[in-house]
Amino acid sequence: MQSFFQNLYKYKQSEQRHQKENFITEILSYCLENDIVFGKKFLNKIDGNILFQKPTCRTQFLDTKFGKPDILIELNNTIILIECKVDASQGNNQLNRYAQYLRKQKIRNKHFIFLTKYFEDVNNKLFKDLNFRSMRWYEVFELLQPSSNIISKEFSKYLIEQKMSTKISFNKADISALKYINETVAKMDEFLVRLEELLSRQCKNKVVQDRNTFQGYYGVYTKIKVGVLWLGFYQFDSYEEMQVGISVEALCKSQFEKQIDKLSKFNNWELPYIENNYKIWYNGKKISTFFSNNTFSANEAFNFLEFQFEKIKKLL
């Protein structure tokens, strides 16, 4: 069994990726297992009928079919799946996939917790059979008070530092930003039209605009020989800042997998990651890279994506 600090080290910071969400997930898991008072209060909040025992938590375990849930708590007669979000929103079909995983487990008493920093609208009726509930990080903070466990105390301080200890509501800056929403969306749509034209000139299949800011992406895609090609704005869980990027998605173990791997490595794309039985290869830059004098340079961003696209045209 790995130590708590070794688990945290897996998510060490890099220049390209931040690991805040994974980092916080590991600390929460540790506190649930090792702070008896907090663990009791947390389980009681989920279900007052759970007979308390020291929970066993698994974090970031990979199921090749259903994905990688953040925390799975196992007790004698209960299983609890917790999906944690900090700054990002739920991934595409993510909650549905984890629900499928839970439904296949033979334990009778099942709970599905969606833990977020901000409010997210979820149709609870879809997961009624799994005792689904949304929780916010400020509720975790409240359950940690007071605690004699040194890690729990430090976790409380960290949640305060990250502005996750109180319920988040509108502030003046949010209200001011509402004035510019339509203008911002119009500018992003104009950029998408340019990307759509780029793909339409080169690709035989229809190019579709994929505007889903709630899921963390805003771009265009088309089917290509090897799978799906996507260009646009991304907000991944593992990136603190929005990205301008390009990705290729293909089924795992497809006949094109080695070809895409070879080409992406040659062009210094990121190592592929697996989601819902698909492999996704990606290359992108922070959106701030394309700002000059506080203004987004659409031309520079477009030229970057066009240059990356030219490198992988043989996949078409």
C-alpha cells in the first residue's frame, strides 16, 4: 500500500498541467480514511443509516469501459462513488458512465456523490436508483470543523485559501461580466467559422460546430479516416487555463492506433489518454499565449491550429 505522500507525488506540478483536482481528491480520501470524526460525519450526511466502520477508499482507479472515477468508498454493505470537480465541469457523458459502473456492482446499498465547487444542474431523476446527490466543497469544509487530525486541519486551511470554504454566490464582477457575454460568444463563434472553413476545404465529411461551454469545450469537429478530428477551445480538468488546441480521437485497438501514435510523437503531441474506450491525442497551448496588450490574437491562434493540422493531414 502506497503512502499518502507517494499518492500526492503522482500529481506533481508541471509547466503544462496543474493537478489541483487530483491533489484535493487524494487529501479528501486520506481524511475520510484516517479522521474518524470527519469520516463519521461525512457518511452520516450521505445516509444516516450507514453502520459506521473505517472506510476503504480507492482513488483514480481505471475501468477501461467506464472511465476513471475519483473516489470509491467500500464498506461491508455499502459502496459510494464520489466524482470531484474543482474548476472544471463534468466531462462528456461522465456521470452516465459512472452510473453504469455503479449499477453493475452487486452491493445493494449504492450512493453516487457529485462534489463540485460551483453549482451544476444535474437531472437527479436519471440516477434516482443510485441515491444520487450533489454536494459542494463548502459542505466538506463544514464537516471538517472542528477536527484534531493534523491533515484535516491543514485541509481546512487549504480550502479557505482556494475559496472553497463558503457557498459561492454572485459578486459585482460576475454581474459586470454579464454585460459582455453576448459579445464574447460572438467573437468565439467568429473564430469557429474560420476553423470550420479550414476543415471544410480539406475534409470530405461534414464539419460540425460543437459549442458546449458547460462541458468545457467550444470548437468544430469532423469525421476522418482514423476517427474524429477536433479543433477549438478546451478546458480540461488538468489545465488551470483554457487551451486552444487540436485533438484526434479513435477507438482503442483500432487499426489506425499505431499510425496516429507514430505521427503524434513525431510532432510532439501529448501522450494519448483513454476515455470511454477511446484514445485521444492532443496538442494545444494556453489561451494566454495568444494575448497581446490584453487582446486575444485570433490570427495567431488560427495559425497555430492550421500549422498543427497540416502536420497530421495524412490521417485524413
